[in-house]
Amino acid sequence: MLKTFINFFSSFREILKLKKLKPKFIFFSEGKSYQKYSLILVETITEIYKDTIYYVSIDQKDKLNLTNVKNIYLSNKHLIQFFFKNIAASNIFLTTTDLGNNEIKKNSKVNNYIYYFHSPVSTTKNYTPKAFDNYDTILCNGQFQKNEIQLRENLKKLKPKNLVNSGYLYYDYLLKNINFNTNKANILVAPSWNYAQKNFINENFIEIIDILINQDQKVIFRPHPEHYKRSQKILNLIKKKFNHKNFYFDESPENIYAMENSKCLITDSSGIAIEFMLVLKRPVLYFDDVDKVHNSDFKDYDKIKKIDNEIKNNFGYVFNKQNLKNLNLIIENSFTEFEKKKLKLNSFTEENFDNFGKTKIFLKKNLITILN
């Protein structure tokens, strides 16, 4: 209790200091698992500006040990609400959607709310309708996201945002840190979280894991970060059920190990499918069951392409519950099919994701546009 009390008042004092200082740069992080999406951006700013960057996180373990970075920990939801209500800053960077539509509110003492993506997916399908409406600046992964956001602005008569085609920051991080020469003996199983599913997770994946282990496959199971908030009972069941030498439950906030040590990925609609396929150039198998649609206005975007669907339909290997008895054969076929598509995949990547693996170079040249 004493430690909680000390943490609370320490954070409270830091927020009051920030209010007076009105710093140029603040980053807000939802936890250590989100740190990897911020790193390239924080590093770039520290290389250009001498100003202190305040890295504010709701996770005590989430700290950046970089020059000119000061870490601040917010220990509970009341401090988070107080922080956003009272903060003053020139620029605040977030990966949190629905700014202003929940406990995270905007205030007039911040000049520029900047959103950067923690997934390479379409904005029209996997996010709530108003997810990006209240941001001033958005770092888009490519023109497809810019088109989607501008279409919504036109449909709903919203104030135009500063939309910058920076590219997906996390691609830089992956390309820099992944070891492409590891022993790729595992199958990575990584379901998405979905409002349409009981317990927010497709429980067919329990059967998929069971089949893979019985077929003597080595499995790495990696839950989505949201599963730890919404699906803890199912995760505990999976841990208990698969106490096996060929099963590894990956709880690390970092997904590098799981990706680089896997020969293929099985998912339903998680954004890791795009990262795994485009960066590692390895096959992704999609379990086709309940579609993930979190946007109630999804039909407004019928005429615009969805990057998730484009990648799944053109480069993925789709299977369903009726195919599970042949899962080993499906996996083998996926390697053959994917080899034929690699050249086309490379072209698709360059056409749709700006500055692939070169976002830091772009950021250095264009920070003034982002900071506006």
C-alpha cells in the first residue's frame, strides 16, 4: 500500500510539472508490448532535437533508456484521466484509438495529437467508426489508409487531418532486429481478438493446436495483447491443456523470437499475418471462420479496397474447419503455393506500403510536416 501511495503521488507531481513546462514531445504508451512501435520515432526525434521527450506509460516495466528521454509511470486509471485532462504539450504521440471517445480525452492545451499505427491493417474494418476522428495528425502506413480516412472525412464532413504517408514504423524495427537465419522449426499460432467471438477469441484454435501437436509439429502460441485483458480464462485453459514439450506459450511483449523461429503462421485475421508475410517472406495460413469487423460503418467503404483482404486473398492460404483433418497437407501445400507468389508479393509491398524499411529516413526529412 505504501508503494502504491508513493507511485501515485510521484506520478501526480510529474503531471503537474508537465502542465507548467508544456514540453515539445510527449509519448503515451499502453504498455511494454507497444514500445516497439514507438522506438524508431523516438530515436529519430532524439537525433534531431535536443528537447526532452517524456515517455508516459501505464506499465511500470515500460521504459526507454535513451538520451533525452524521461520515463513517467501512471499507476491507475484515475491518473490516466487526470493526465489527459491536464496535460499541456506541443505534440503528443499515441497508438491509442478512439481519442476523445472514452476515458482518454482531448484538451485545448495540446497543439497536435499525433497517431501512429501499431498494425498494418485497413482502418475501415478492424477499428471502431470514430477511431481516428479526433486526431490532428496521422502517420499513415500507405496511401490506402490515407484514402480511407479522407473518405470518412468527406462522408461525415469532418475537419481534414494532417495525413502523412510515413510508412509503417514497425517494419523498420523488424528488419533491423530479426535474425533471418534461425532454425525455422516451429508453427506460429496467433489468433486475433474479435468482438464477434465468445471470450473475444476463436476457440477453434484450441483444436488446431491439438491437431498440430498430435501430428508431431512444434507449436509457438502467441496471444494478442488484448487477450490478456479479455480472454484470460481461455489462455489459462490453453496453458493447462498443452503442457507438452512441443508447445511453447509465448508471453513476451516482444514477438521477434516467435516470428524468426517459425516456418509459417496460422491466424484468422491478426495484423501479425501481414508483418510475418511481408518481412519474413514466409507463408501465412488463414483459418476462415467468423470475420473480424469492428466498424459498424463498414458498408460505407464497400468500394474501397481493404489491404487485409487483398493480402489474404492474393498471397495467403485459406482453410476452414472442414479441412482440419488434412492440416499437415495444407501446411506443406502452403510452402509450394507461396514460393510462386514471392515476386508478386514484393511488388505489392512496394506499391502499398510507403518507405518499406526506410521510415526513419523519411522521418528525418519530414518531421516538420508531422509536427506541423
